[in-house]
Amino acid sequence: MALGFKRRAPGRCAVSLVAAVSLAAASLSALAAGSPSEIANAFAPQGVVSLSSSASIEITKDLLNITFNTTREGNDAASVQSQLKQALDAALAEAKKVARPGQLEVQTGNFSLSPRYTNKGVVSGWQGSAELIVEGRDMQAIGQLSGRITTLTINRVGYGLSRELREKSEGEVSAQAIARYRAKAADYAKQFGYSGYAIREVNVASNEQSPMPRPMMMQARAAAAPAPDDALPVEPGKGTVTVSVNGTVQMTK
């Protein structure tokens, strides 16, 4: 008994699949034959725009930092070290009388001792230095303390922002910078004929800028020991906190 098989013509689905595969293969061949820039443009996202915005606020600095130091020289290392320790202990004892957390804080800084050599490489003596650092928000108390410390002299004076004031300022300025970024994104989308936008990626950064200090005034103050109760005049000045927003948005129909 002979069995016969009837061959069926390919269906519409099969023909469509073959056509789709052929079209995809042709597209890939065209891309492969193209330049690297053409290939990159073929897969590049459409309707994406890069934007940036920023906002700033000027605020009065609320933190004062004073570094006191002294130097000693002598023929004997133990003697030089003892002199430095006595000067530092006296200054530290005076500062601790008015120390208050956050308002006036005290800490010791660098304490060094090193030999002094002749041209022939022979030790001819010893020299050393000691530091005391006073920092806080109570500028008036710190200024008055500087006049009562007589065993050390002022080496550096600096002003800054406390962490609390910086965080508060950054929060206020961030809201302004982000609002400007969103308004700019909406405006650009409208101008390009889109109905809205979606944020793809965004970066928020902040920084603090201050005027350059006047080093000559600080050096003059450090050159001579202050007289008792000769309070240091303080004028903190202002600083600028700036928040920048950068990123890309996808404009949507």
C-alpha cells in the first residue's frame, strides 16, 4: 500500500517571519558597512538634552579658628622640650577655663623637636615648636582668650562655617537650584515640541567660596606676643555657598 504525502504551501505567518528575518539581516548588514559614527547614531537615544543650573547664598561665617604656637632653641634636647611643654601647659590651662563644647573648643596641635647641625654635619643644638588650636562659634570669647594667652603667639587665624550652618544653607540653596533645573527642563521640552520630560540622571554638588585672607595682617600679629587682656579683634566676613545641578532629561511626547 503506497502512502502519499501532500506538500503544503508555506502559510502567511511563515512568509512574514522570513521577511522579518531578511529585513533584520539587511539592517544589520547596513550597520556593519557603516562608519563608527553612523552606528553610534543609530543606537543613540532621541530627545535627550543635557542641562545645568545653580543657586548661591551669601552668609556670614560663624566659626573662628586660631592656631597659637611657640618655638624654642637650646643646646640640650631635654631642656628645649621642657620649655615647650611649660609654655603649652600654661596656654592650655588658660584655655580650658573658658572651654565649652561647640562654642570654644581646645586641642593641642603639632609638637616637634629636631636637632640643629653645623656645616660639618655635627649636632650643635636643638630646636622645637608647639601648637595650640582654639576653635568655636563664640568669637568674642575666643578673641578675649587670645589676649590672656601670653606663652604662645598667634600663628594663623581663619574663619569658616559650622556644620550646622553649612547644612542649613545647602538645604535652602539646593531647593532653589533643583527648582531652576526643573523649570529649565520643562521650558526646553516645550520649545522642542514635547509635552513633558523625565529625568535620566542628575548630579547635585555644593561648594563654599571665601575671599582670600590677608596674610600680612596675620603675620604682623604673630610677630609679637599680645599684651595681657589684649583681645584679638574679630571680623568674620562672608562666604558664599553654591549648589550646582547637572544632568540629562528625556523629553517625552
